[in-house]
Amino acid sequence: MKSTTPFGQLPLMTVDGKQYAQSGAMLQFAGKLSGLLPKDPYKALRVDEAVGLDEDLRGKIRPSICRAGP
């Protein structure tokens, strides 16, 4: 399926027949639609910090739980 996606990556989200990629962008979109993303720029910055930290930690942990297949 990856070969048919906009950037050759998953996850993928389809909204109104259009495809979107990049989990951070999808997370921002969902936060805005749901009203969970703070309107205050400083509070929104804190949310972005937490999301970035999560991405950093996953990047560090991933090699220990994922291995390349033969």
C-alpha cells in the first residue's frame, strides 16, 4: 500500500476523498477539528513540545523493538 501513498509512507488519512499523510499533520488537524488544540499560542506550544518529545522517544526506542527481516 505504501507505494500508492503521497510520500510512500503510512499512516494515511482520507478526508472528503483526498489523501493526507504525516502523523503530526493529522494530529494537528484532529486537534483543531475537535477543539482540543489550545488557541493560546503558548499552550499550543506546550502541546507541540509533548508531541515532539513522543516522536523523539519513539525514534530512540524503535531500534530495540523493530528488527530488519531477512
